[in-house]
Amino acid sequence: MFLSKLFKRVFQKDSLVSVQPTMTTKTEISHSSLEKEKNRKALRKGELGEYKIDIQLDQLPKNYKYVSNLLLPNPKAHSGYSQIDHVVISPYGLFVIETKNYSGEISGSKQDKVWFQNGKYQFLNPLWQNYGHIATLKVLLANFKSSESYFSIISFTRRSIFKVDTELRKITSSELIIYDTELSDFITRKVAVLSRGCSMPILNDSDIVKIYEVLSDKNIKDEQIRLEHVQKNGTRKKEHQQPNKSDNNWNKEKCSICSKPVSEKVRNFCLANKKRFDGKVYCFDHQSNF
């Protein structure tokens, strides 16, 4: 009697619940639980990161406008679209912001195709990623005076440490690597520098509103298209997450002087110290020459 009442409650609460025994093993349950927990934590971190960015953007002057999570057509992109995290429209140009939720040491330079996380995991140079975003915006906003006034900002969390070109941390640069908590301060300081070099703003309040309206109108909101874009990009990102073990050049990197094969660790060390080694790889014996 007790069991029959219990099963009745289960079926009433959720018609999808089955009381049939399954052959699921403890290992499968454990793996599934770990994956769900990992995804939940990643989602939570992403939400917190975007929340912190929103707080920063809300601190900007009232005549500024910003659009978040833009999806715009881009025939040159892998998925056919460009997804831009944030665009800030100011009187002195547009700030195109790419956010990264990475932790640990972030190393790379403007010229590198890939950057490294903790010297091990590789990802596409985010500045290159933003080049495509800016190119898409330039086509879309060709009729506005902002065509040459674009500034690329890559935002990382405070859980990361930068080993990048020092120029990318200077306010005079048009490409900036910053922490998410610095966003509003960097934009404000950058605009102050730009205003000293211009007699008048590039965009007036009317221009700012019009650009905001164009971006909002062109933003693709179709959930199916957005899902397909994420799926296509997800496949591509996996190609950049770890070293390509099938690439002979990766495992068989040689010293630029004696052609002696070097390990992956030595290779990464040399490439991470570009000023010392000029972007070349040297074995341990010849590193002392520099």
C-alpha cells in the first residue's frame, strides 16, 4: 500500500519520471554529475562576469550608449555571423569589447595568432578576434563619421595575470588589455586623452542615438540562428584549446642556432619572452647568449 501511494505521487509530480530499473553504473552517474556541476559553475562564472561588466558600463556618462550581446551578419566568419560582447558608443568613437572568463597567466602579443593560458592551453588571439568584429561594424556603420574611430578592448577577470605587450596596457594604445573592474575607468581616461587631441567630438548626441538604433535594429535575436552560431563556434574553439599534438612543428620545434629539438616547455618559454628572444626558439644551451 505504501509503495503504491509513493509511486502515485512520483507520477503525479513529474510524468517523465520512470520507476523502471536502469543499468546506469556508478561511474556513469558520477561522470554525469561532474559534467553538470562543471557546466553549472562555468555558467555561474559567466553570469557574474557579465554582471560586473554591466555595472561598469552603467557608470559611463548618460549620453553614452552601449549594446550588449550583438549578433551581426558577417560572410567572412566561420559561422556567417559575428558575435560581439559589448559596443560602447561615445562622442569620440566606438569601444568594441570582448570579454574573456579565463584565469591564470595570459601570455601573448599583438602579432601572435594564438595566445596561451598558463603556458599550456592556447586560444585565438582575442585582438584578432576583435579585428573581425570591428570590420563588421565598419561595414554596417559606413555612413557615420565614426568609421576610423574604433578602439579594441579585451577584458579579463581579476583571476588572471597578464604577460602581454606592455603597450596593450597603456591608455594611448587603440588596443587595450584590461581587467573587468577597470573598464569604465579605462574608457573614461581614453576619452579624456582623445578629447585633448580633438577640437570637437566626432559624434554628437544625435549620432550616438542613431548608431545605437542601427545596432539594436540589426542585432539578430532569432534563437535558432544564435544556437547554430554557438554550435559552429564551439566546434572551432576546441581546435584552439590545447596544443595540436598532430602538428609535427609543435612536437619537433628546433633551436634557431643548432637545430637541436626542444621540448614544448622550452618552446613556450622562449615565445613567452619575445623581447629577450625576438620571437625565436633556442635550446637551453643557447639561451644564455641572450
